[in-house]
Amino acid sequence: MIIDLNKIKTLIRDMKDLKAFIASEFERGGPSDPPYLSSVMVGFNQGGVYVMEALAMRYEQDRKLPNDRKFSWKLLVLCDEWGNKPVPGDTVYRKEQLPLQHEPGKPLTSEEINIEKMNGTYEKNWVRRIPYTIDEKGCITVEFEDASYFLTVFGVHGKSGAPMSIHKKEHSGEPLTTPRGDKLHCWYWRFKEQDKEMYAELPKITDKEIETRKKKRGREEPEGAAVNQ
């Protein structure tokens, strides 16, 4: 669902009317057709900021609701970080840094952090991995916070094809070392948002495509996942 940001700009002087308009737009689309987040983000300074604020508030308010009553977005997975095309059943991970403290008011020392990293236990103990399973059309379903993150860091606008990512190039300039020791480019442009109509028109990934994609692999992480940070 596209929200008219020009309409929002005309309502900025009256916050009551602005909030009522945004609420009516949310109601118009409902959970099955939320605002097209990419366009709201691109138009952040043209009124999109008010929609983002309202979405963030709704996200917090709806945390305990059943999934079918919460806004969620479909993101087409273009590839994983090493350029592999997705296969249904693969997993995309959102990595979150946990607070570096033993308990409130007792942070880890720099020495403790360095020891954890040298021992290879830092990510296990201090990074949370949130899994999302790729569906039969090559998409993941995410809520507001993770949708915003993926699009900001790794996004391509689904309608215009313009990069939204903080990374200005499609992949790294020089090959990087993979978890398996290979030297490969790290791919940054990994996700395209799909609205309700776009998702409905996406074809399912065929068995032949799955077989072809698997044959081209051999460079994903040990658990065979499409990994993102």
C-alpha cells in the first residue's frame, strides 16, 4: 500500500488531523497490505518520518498480538552475503549485539571482550541471531524493526531498483575471506521489498531452479544458511 506523502505534508500543521490520516491509512491497508516501507523510507524528509514514527509506535503496541494482526513485510532475498541465490528453506539471520555487561552496572572489560574474541566465543555469548526462513517464492516475512534494518543496510527499492543500502556499491571492492577460507566478494544489495500485489505475482522457485542454485554453491556458512548481519 502506497501512502500519499504529499497529503501528509499538507497536514503537518495540525498533528491531530495528521495522526488521524495516518491511522486511516493503516486501517485501509490492514496487516495484509501495510505501507510500502521502501517509499516511506526514501521519502523520510518529505513526510515519511511521521509514518515511520507511527509504524514504530504500532510495532511496540502490537508486540503481544497474534501474527495475523500485526504488520509484516515481504522481502525478496536477492542473494546471501557471498552471492548465493536463495533456496526455499534457507535461513536469513539478523544479528543483534547484546549488552556487553555481566549484569546491569557491571560491563565487560576490554580485556574480557578481547579474550572472548580470541577464544571464538564472543558471537555465541554476545550476539543474538534471529532466524527467518525463506519461503517458496524466495522471500522472508519480517516485522517493522527488522524490515527497516534490512532495507537500510542491504536494501534495493523494489519498484525503482534504486539502491537504498548504506553500501553504495553492490559488493565489496576486494574479495573477503569467507568462513570456509575462500576469497569471495561480499554482496551488499540483498533485499527488495514486495508489496501485496508484487508478492502475489512472484513465481515459485521451481525444483529445477533449486537444483541449479544448489550446484553453484559451496560457499555458504556450515549450516547452509543465507547469513546477514
